Amino acid sequence: MSEHSRRRGPHDRAAAGESSGSADAPVSVPRPLRIAAAYGWRLLIIVAVVAVIIWLIVQFKIIIVPVLVAILFSALLWPAVASLIALRVPRPLAIVIALVGTVAILTCLIWLVVWQVAEQSGIVRERAIERWAELQEWILSLGVLPEEFVNEVVLFVSGFLVDQSSVLLSGVVSFGSTLGQVGAGALVALFTLVCLLYDGDGIWRWTTRLFPRTARVAVDRSARNGWSTLINYARTQIFVASIDGIGIGVGAALLGVPLAIPIGVTVFLASFVPFLGAIVSGALAILIALAYNGPLIALAMLAVVLLVQQLESHVLQPLVMGAAVKVHPLAVVLVVLAGSLAGGIPGALFAVPLAAFVNVVVITLSTGSWRTGDVPENDVIWRTEPKSIGRASDEEE
């Protein structure tokens, strides 16, 4: 270095550096933008992975849907199987008793529905036609709307109903064409259910070996918390569906509404889609009462539906189930809509339990509670596992 360079002051060297390196100097990115970009590309990767998983599920739905059905039914039946095992009943016999009992109950319900629909569907159809004609005459008697307009509306509604009937018939035909796939899926679900009830713990231990050794404890404990949540969810939904189905079905029978048993069974099955299922099935009961019995009985049926649902959600469920599952209505609606858009009826059925499972797994991992074995704190949006039940399940394990 020359003597002249050594004598240059710091300001001269800074100026020279700025002039010589201004073209190559990197552009300064604000720290908040760098953090947002870092979160953004990671979030895009997560969304891409989830999209690929959903795509794979849709492509292999013939296999995956029966397996998911088996997992959900195993969560429903495991408390009964565990109770029989605690009474010193051999595990294979306990599984057979639980499965045969479930099939017997479902068979009886289906027989009752088919019998009552065959007996009363014709009467309901005739009465609905009479009510429709009475409504048309009442509208014309008011003199507010011209007769031509009313006739056009009647023709439009009649055509719409005929079109929907043809769509329903084509759906039945297409369902019959895929009956073989349904039967194969039922066999896969039954076989998977038996395997899960008989050796679910062994299957899970093998599954955890697929993960790195350092992550096995975290995966195992978080998934067991999620499984406990799934069992609590299944218990709650069985209770909710039973109360809604029995209450609304008995109320319909007492009010003289036809098809009371099919109404009760429909409410029971629809209640497995939380929040939205109860609304849709309750509306169906009210429409049948309106078509057959008139507006006064329909209002009484509306009161019965509201009374049963409020009694179940605010009195019986907290009394019997405690805080087993308390889900914010906004979370339920968004999850069910997303599930139905992604997978139709199966998506709507599995959306809430899957979201509940994922929620508890993520909370267990993010809070680090898997290290201590404590049950993670419940959040405000999705309270799916009370501490008492969680600790009891841990102690049972």
C-alpha cells in the first residue's frame, strides 16, 4: 500500500468505497418484509403438501374412505369393547359382541324406516298435493297476484320437482351401478375395523417406527392425545345424535306427524355432521309437518326441534359429557363446508373429527406438552379434550 493511500482519511476511504461499489451493493430489504417472505414460502410449501395429500385421498378414495370409516367406528366401539374386556370377556368375543350388536341395531333401524315409508309415503304424497292446491287457492283468493302469474309459478315449481325427481332417480341408478364398489368398500372397512379393535396398539407401534427415532416419542404422545380426543368426540356425537333423534322423533309422533321413525333416524344420522346436520334434518321434519298437518302443527314441530336441541346442548350434554367437546360454531361451519367441497358427503362427515384430531396434535407438539405427558391446554375455538378425561385416559394407558 502506498504512502498516499495510508494518509487518506476514513471519510475519503468511505467515499471511495461508495463510488466504486455503488453498482454492486445489495439492496437492503426491510426486516418485516424478510420475515413475511420467510413465513410466506414456508406456508406455500405446507399448502402444497396439504393439496397433494387431498389429491391423493381423492384418487384413492375407494381405499382411504373405508379406512377412515373404520377408524371412526373403532373410536365409537372401543369404549364398549374396553368395558367388556374389563369384565374379563376375551378380546375376540368382546369385538364380536360389539360388532353384532351394532349391526343388529342398524338392521332394526333400517327395517323400521323401510316399513314406515312403505306404509305412509303414499298418504303423505296425497296430502302434500292437497295442501299445495289449497295454498294455490288461498293465494288466488287474496286477489293480490294475477291468476296467470300464480299458474306460471305453479308450473315452474312442478317442473322443478319433476326435474329433481329425475335427478334423484338417475342418482339411484348410478348408485346401483357402483354397488360393487360400495360392497368392496364395506368389506375393507369391516376388515380394517376388526384389525384396529383387535391389535390397534400393535399397528400404531409399527407406524411410529416409520418416523425418525428422535421424533417417535413426540409423534406417539401427540397422536395418543388426538386419539383420546377422537374417542371423546365419538361419545359426544353418539349422545347428541341419540337425544336429537329420539326427542324429535317422539315429538313428531305425539303431534301426529307421519313418518316419525324415518324423521328420527334421519335426525340421528344427520347429527353426525355437527351443527349443519341438525338444522337440515330439523327443517325436513318441519316441512313434512307443514305438508301433512298444516301450519299450526308445523309451528309446534318447530318448537319441538328447538326445544330438543337447546335441551340437549345446554342441559343434558354438559350434565352427562361435561366439557368433552365444545366447538365454536364458526369453526364447525367452515370445516364442514371445506370438507364437503373437497370430498362431498364423506368430506363433511370426516371434516370435524379430522380437524379435532389435527388440532390436538398440533397443540401437543407446539406447546411441548409431549415431553411432560401433561394434557395440552384447550384453546377458545376448539375445546375437544377436557383435562379430567385426558388424564384419566393417560392413567389407563
